[in-house]
Amino acid sequence: MFDFTKAQQEAIDTLDRNVSVSAGAGSGKTRVLVERFVNILRQSLRQSGKQVNAADILAITFTRKAAGEMKERVRRRLTELEQEDALHASFWRQQLELLEQARINTIHGFCNSLLKENPVEAGLDPAFQVAEEVEMDEFLLRTVQQFVKQGLRRGDSDILRLADEYTAADVVKQLLLAIPKMDAILNFGDLLQPYQAKLNEKNVLQGQLQELLQELAEDRMKVKASAHRQKLELLREHLPELLKAAADSVKSENMTLLDSYVGTLAATSSDKAVVKAAKEILQQLHLLAADAAALELIPCWQQALVACSAYLREQQELNNMLGFDDLESRALELLKNNRQVCSKNSSRYQYIMVDEFQDTNERQRELVYLLCGGDKDRLLGHKLFVVGDAKQSIYRFRGADVSVFARVRRDIAAAGGSNIVLDDNFRTVDKVLDLCNLAFAALLGEDRQQDVYFEALNANRATDILPEMLAIAYDKESKACRREAEAAVIAERILQLHTEKQIAYEDMVILLGALTAAKSFASALQQAGIPYTIVDGKGFYERREIIDLINLLIFLEDSSRSLELAGVLRSPYFAVDDESLTALFLELNRQEEQTVTLWQLLQQDAWPLIDYQKRCRLLNAVGRLRLLRQYAETMPLPELLHTIVDVLQLEPLLAAQEFGLEKLANIKKLIALAESYTIEKYGTLADYLLRLQQLRQAGAREAAAADMTGCASVTIMTIHKSKGLEFPVVFVPALDARSKGDTDMLRFNADAGLGIKVDMGGELQDTSVMLAIKDIEKQLDSAEKQRQLYVAMTRAQDRLILSGAYDSSSKSRSENWFSSLRNILQDYDQFLLKEYEAGKKGTAVKSAADLEQVLVTDELLQRIKPLPEYGLEWQRSLSATALQTYLDCPRCYYYQYILQMPGYEAVNAADASGYLPAALQGTVIHKALELLTNGYEQEPAFRSALQAYKVQGSAARTYDMYMQYINGPLYQRLQEAERKAEISFELPLLQEYGITAVFSGYIDCTVFNSDGTLTIVDYKTGVPPAAGEPAPGYIYQLALYQKAASELWQRPAALAELHFLQNNSCWQLQDCSDRLQEVAELCRDIFSKRRESEFTVKTEYCKNCPFAYFCAGKE
């Protein structure tokens, strides 16, 4: 039994009422969640009546990773209880089996499952796809651009008016920004009402200004003779005109007149109050003038938003696509509007647990309340358990609303539930925690009536090491390089800790509010010879250098893809400037009726007017692209990629850029992945591009090469990315950084309404509603930034080092984290303050279009030469097929996956008896079954498969095997449910077993059962097992596929089957956990080897080995 604090035990044991837990940083909330889950089952076992099973508990986590970790921890506890509790071992074994059906998922994963189970009731196509975030962003941009473009073409008065006021591009931008709040905006009601309410104050303000003008004119003689007195005399002379202007202040010419007389007044001691009041009223009248202009524009915005919302929904239905926000809204609609579905799901879950509740929103709260008791506004029942920490709510940009957590805590208390506080910190040493307690009691306040208030944490670890603050002083001359100076100081401190205190680089992290400052710190580490990794939250396929190369591949496959070609031209490969590209696209628009593509335009002689130097750059690009297109027609994918590297000189080009070695490592990784794909799937360029699209749709998050080198390094990451993590040494620099201004022309707040900017005399000016929203946002942003700092500082286990810069030449201190902390800590002696001075040198950064032709020097080549190929790739990524190869013959595995040698190619022809070579036979049948699943008829599917692999001869025996299977009972059973063919995956499937490698593969057939589970089918055309189990490689492959499918679809994969086509037999696997443990052991065995001699030869495989021509150990 684990040791828990009194508060933790209370959270675990309180099962008879609703519970909220305020879990401070490092307070062990994950242990509590897991043990509460297990305790629910334990108490159910002890009580008479209906038994609660693992599948009756709904657990919602913030990320898929957290869901996976929680499920694995629960699995380990259930396994322990099965071994420890002999009396109830069968019960715990049953719970282990039911755990695969348990809903431990993200909110979006749960919503997805709910909609998949009830597509008709939700009004959705059962085959709807959930778009990855990047894909959805691209879809929304493209769709909103189409919406605005179509509106302009058909002369839509609202779109035309808005485009005239803001430009068409800005209308697109603002509509995109409005999408997350679209429903709230459209449900607000009368959007004009806030403006009309303000304009109702106009007469009062105009009267007050008239009175003040008269007072200034009458009392002018009380002011001493001065320039100010002369202005008052002029005001007296023109008083009638000014009074008339004040009475009709909406007109811009009247406001200009009033500005020229009142706005220029400099108050003296005698009339200071009157002048100040007049200026304030004048400013309010300016706002009212903007509000009056908004009365014309708000209806335009409202109509545009209504039409855009309808158009987006229409396009999503046409494309059968939902985003994460859509999952929430459609699931909520389903539960609200269908009482039967709501009642079924509310009854289904006896207990509901929600983690990270501080980062939920109102829509998610309503959804949870409906699941609890069927009422979105009232918390009914006693099944809810929420865990959160308001002090760590930092996801407003994703729609999180910390007030929702506060409301739910109040609702729980009002319903007789328990609000429990976990205030014991087991992560951070006392000296760091003391500083945090002091700082955040002041920053966050301790008023318990507020939504967020500070609760002190109790330390459980002691130290003598004091936290540090590094203060970088700068003046006007050194201001520009203050961040570089700070980065250099931090690099020096990291070296000291590493060399003098023997602290490993991987135990140190630099946390930033935003990654915009990452380059300064990375450069400083690089110059100091300190290895580092930037964790930017982007997937491998979203990195700029990878996108550039993928765009090039897309163009080489299909020259009509003008947008991708434009991306290639704009990339560092060719560095074509935006002005030239704009000229080309304007020419394309002119030739729109002729449907000319960008590539066709580039082949023409009549280019738009582009100067000589830029024209030469374009000609150079066209020549090299034409050459690459010729290569792409004949070369296999791996050879094409290596040719691209040579033709475009990617190695020196990328190595010469900032962080070029990391970029080059990523390119090499992409090439390695493509080579692996070609080996396994005999894939073409078109096949590989389709695979990349599938990976994005499946949400694949391949790690960047720089993160996978295995080298111990300092981590640079954002505070958001660090949430939930901990590090022995934490640096929190750039505390003086300020937020950037915004260029939004439209904002919404549920209380204030829709704020816009309007054109007043050629300048966009805020309306009163916009200013009110900005004030609200400023307060919310400021509060969240304080919480971000709390998250950052509480990541530290042993050492905390803060840093920032300040202007030593200024007497006043600007408001930022750094100045606030210095003020709070000025009398505190339990931290070390170290002062430094910034130097005088700065750094310039050039864009791709500014780059001159890279000169390939010996020095540059020396920088490239020691760069290793992408890590030990064979230890970082594995496929199920690779494991089978290793089991067949370790030496064959070594040649194919480590040396990546070419094997001899089998002849693509049937023999005289109609048999194809074994490998080709399997490939053809797999392809035919894939086409069959995707809608082909039986005969065309097989013919197309033969054509795809250029098979010669009749292949009659292979055809017989294919037909015998699809007309047999095994395949006929599959046709009764929804299926998907050839689902690809790249996932770290064995992390819980200590294997971090990414596993890849293709699941032949995924069956979506009516009960919400999955069945996995893998086709085998080889010899079926005579008796008992199939070959271990087949079983391991099936276990990995079962695990991958569950991860991909967030559904339990209850069954996995091997279908042997030679005799229509089937072998089934239900629980894959033991097999995955065996796979992990096998991986450890493989990874322990380095030399060829360690990879032994199995001679029984030699006759089928593609490397027999080379292998010295063959028979």
C-alpha cells in the first residue's frame, strides 16, 4: 500500500459525493487519480449490489499522452492487486480485461467516440474524419479565402463594404480569428445594442463640453499672459463655431475643429481641472464618433459572420471533416437535443473523473454536467470528481476559462460535495518553494472570493542551495543586444554547473514565455559548446525545412500544384522574393479563364515585369526544377531524394543557415523514413505523398531529428510545453520581455459584445466596445502571465535561476515579471542576486530572399563532414516487419535496416504454374484487398493490383487464393461492419516497457465494431501453422498493430486476428500486454548489438534472402 497524505487519502476515499481537488504543483495528483480509480473498483467489490467495473468509469485527461500514462499506471496497479489479492484474483483479472474498454481519454477523444457511436443522431456521416490541427488551419484559411473571394465576385454588399473599410486580406484574417467564438457571437443577440447605449450618452457629453468651453472662455482673464492665454483668446473669438461643433460632434470636420482648439491646450495651475475635463470629454466624443461609424459596419460584420459560418459548415460536410472544436460543439448538441443518447451515456458511467479542470471551457463544463445528471446548467448526482489548480491555468489562447473551475467548485460545495486542497509539494526543495510562496502570495493574492487565489505549498525536501536571480543592466547603446548578453550569462552559468557541480546537461532546462527568444539562447549555447535541444511543439512534418521539401516533392509529382510550387520558390532553395511571386500570381489571375498553372506560366517567355537580377534567379530556379522533374519521372524515391540534395546543394545551403545542422539532420531523417517506406511497401513518390497525408490525418507527431540523437543536452522549451514536467535545474530567463501589440480589427467578449475598429480620417480607430474588450483582455492576460510564471518556477526540483534585463539609465521601472519580482524580493535574503552589464554588440538576421548564393568553402564542408547521419535510426524507429526479419535472420536484418543495403529484386512475373514469388504474391493480394475495401469490385481490384506492380503473366494461382478468401466466411464476416484498409502509424508503443523507439507499420484491416471496440485483421499469404501458435514474429506484429490501433482511434482493440489465406484459417489474440513485454525484450536484445558479427546467420532462411549475393555466412 502506498503512503498518502491525509488530503490525498480523503480525495481517494470520498466516493459518496461530488469532489473537487485543488492540486498544487508537485502534489502527486496523478497518483491520487490512479488510486481513486482502483479504489472505486475495490469498494465495489466489498459492497453488495451492482458491481462497478473499469468500463463504468469515465476519466478525462488533458492530453493523449496523459491518458496513456494513466491507463498504464492503472494497469500496473490492477496487475499488482491480481497477484497480491489471491481471494479476488479473478475479479482483478476481469478488470484488467475490461480496462481496454475503459474510457480514459481526452475530451476530444471522448467526443469523437460519442459521435462515432451515434452518427445518425448527430447528423453526421459515419465515416467523418477528424482533421489534425495543422490540416484544419489550412482548410479554414483556404475556405475563408474562397468565401471572401466569392463574395467580392458576386458583389455581396456586406463583403464589399468590409473590404473597402479594411482590405479583403484583413477581412479574411478577422473572420479566421472570429471562428473559435463564432457561435457565441451569433448567439449574443443585438450586436448594435452596446454601441447604441454609448451613443445615448452623446447629448449629455456634448452639453458638458459646451459648458466647459464657455467656462474656459469666460475665465481666460484669470490666466497669466502666456501662449496658453493666447489660445484661450482664440477660443473665445471662435466660441460660437466651437459650441455649434460640440452640438454635432459626430461629424469628422467638427471633431477636427474641436481638436485644433481644445486638444492643443496646455493646462496651467488656474484652469488645469477644466482643461483636463474638456480633453477627457473630447476623447469620449471621439469614441462616440467611432461608435456612430460602427452602426453602419456592425450589421455588415454580423451578416458576413452568419454567411461565413454557414459556408464553413457546408464545406466541412462536403469534405466530411471535423476539427477539435467541432467535436465538442457537435457532441454537446447531441447530448442536449437527444435525451435518449444523453440518458444512455449518463447511466453508462457510474463515476466521472476530469483532470486539469482549470483548463476547461464553458462548453466542456456543460458536456460534463449532462453526463453527470442530464442538465447542462445544474450539477446533479454525486459521480463527479475534478482535479485542477487555478494557479496553473495557462491556456486562454485555446479557449480555456479558469472561472469555469471556480464555478464548478462552488456548485460542488453547494450540492454538499467536498473541496479538497493538496498543498504538500513533493517535487521542489524548500528554498525554491519559500521564494515561490512569497512571490505568488503577492502576485496572485490570497482573496478566496476570487476565481484564482494563492494557496501556499509545503515543502518535503530540504536544501542549502539558494535560488538565483541574474540581473542584466543595459543602457541606450546596449539595449539592442541585452538578450544576447543575458543568453551569454546563462550559457556561462550552465557550464559552471556542469563542470563544477557535475550536473548533467540533460538535467537543465531553459523555459521561455515564447520561442521568439529561443535563437538568442541557442546561439549562446552553441558558441559555448553546450549541446541543446529546442522543443518547439511542432511535429516533424510541420517543420519549415520538411515542409519545403514536401512541397517540392508534391510539385515534382504534380506540376499543377501552384501553391506548393510558390512555397518551393520562396524557400531557401531558390529564395525568390515576395514581390516577384506577387507579380506572377497577378499574371495568373489575369489568365484565369485559360486555367494556366504557375509552372506553365514559368515556361512562357512573356513574364510580368521583373527586374534583371530577380529574373535571373527565377530562370535558375526553373532550370533546376525542370531537371528534377525529369529525374522524378524515372528514379525510385530514395534515389530521387539524394539527387535533390545534390542538385540543390542542400548540405552546404542548410548548414550555412542558423541552426543549419539541426535542419540538415531533419532532412536526412526524412530521407531515411522514405527509404524505409520504399523497402517495406515498394512505394512510389505518389504513394509516399499519400502516406504523408495519412500521417497528418492520423495526427502523427514524429519527433525532430535533433530530439532523437541520444545526445545529452540542455532543453529549451516554452513554459506551456513544460506543463506537467519537472527538471533538477530550471532557468527562467527574459523576465523583462513584453507582450507584442495586436493588429486585431475585431474582438468579441460575451459581456461587452463585438468590438471593431473603424476608419476615421484614414486611420483605424478603436470603438468604445473595442476599448472595453481590450481592457478586459489586458487584465486577463496579465493574470495569466502571472500564472505562467508560477508554472515555470514550480518545474524546478533542486535549483531555480531567474534572469532578466533592466534599463540602468532609467529612474522608473517598467511593469514586467522581472521588475515585479525585484520589488517583491527587495528585502528577501534567501536568494542570490547577481548583477551583470550588457555589451555593445548586436546580431543581424537575414530572410531567405536576402541570402546571397552560398559559397561552398573548405571550412563549410568541414562543418558538414562530422555531421552524423540521422542518429542511430535503426534504434530510434522500428517496424513490425523489421522484427519479423530479425527473427528470420539477424544478419539479414543488419544488412537491410542498419546498413540499408539494396537487396536483389525478384522478377515481377508468375512462373509456369501461375504462382508469383512469395513476397510479390503477398504484396499483390494486400493491394487487391485494400482496393476492395475502398470500393473496387472483386475483379478490377485484382487487375489493378497486378498493374500497380507491373506483374507479367496470369498469376492464376494467386488469383485463386484471393478469390477463395474473399468468398469465404472469414472475409464475409468482415463486410458486416465499417472497415478501413492500410492504416499507417508511427507511434512510441512501448514506452511503458522502457522502449522509446517509434514503431511504424500498416494495419491491413481495421474493423469498427458496433459496441465501440476495434478488431484488427492482418492478412498472411504464407504457410499457415500446422498446429498451435503461429511464428512469434507474426504474433508480435499483431500485438503491435493492436496497441497502435487503440492509440490511433482511442478505442479498445478487443481482438486481433491473423487470416491465413492459403487455407482460410484464423488465429486470434485478445490481450496483447504479455506479447508486448516480449517485444520489448526482443528490442533490448537487438539494441545491445553493434557489429555485424553479433548479428548471427540463420542458414534456413538463406534461400529466400535478398542479401544472399553478399552474405559470407550463407549456405
